[in-house]
Amino acid sequence: MEQKKHGLITDEKVLLSVIKSGDLGGLYFIFGDENFLKIHYANQIAKNAVDENYIDFNLRKLDGTTVSIETIKDAVEALPMFSKGTCVLIKDLPINNLSN
């Protein structure tokens, strides 16, 4: 399977073009001061990554303040159902406080 990499995306226009292209494989850390924009782009990624007819099977939303690493691992490794991929959204994951 071919892996496509976009590298580090630090520009909003580049992120928009990646979202519109549908070539979304990978990991995205969305951060900044504008909560509306963070939520908007996370939802756009999820909308374009998962077939809306099977969103209940392929989109997982997790609360980063209470989720375990094992739950994240299971969600990321889950195979897609009736779709080309899955999407895992984790809100408020304290990445600086995660232990090895």
C-alpha cells in the first residue's frame, strides 16, 4: 500500500487544499488560539475522511482528558467498515503530559 506524506503543514491554505483533495492519510495536531477554527478544521477533516453513510462505524470521537492510550490504540488500529478509512478525533489530548 502506498503511503502518501504531506509533511508538516503550518499554513491554513495548504491545510484547506489537503482537505479538499481528500488525501488525508496521516496524523494531524490542530492547535492554536482560535477554538472555532480548530473545531472547524477537525470537523472538515473528519467529514472528508469518512463516508457519511457509515460515520457511526468509522468515526470515533474521544475525550483526551479521560481516554487511555490503549483506547486510542484500539481506535486507530480498527479496520474501516464499508469505507476506505476511519477517523479518530481526540479533543484536548494533553500531549506534553503523556508518559512514554
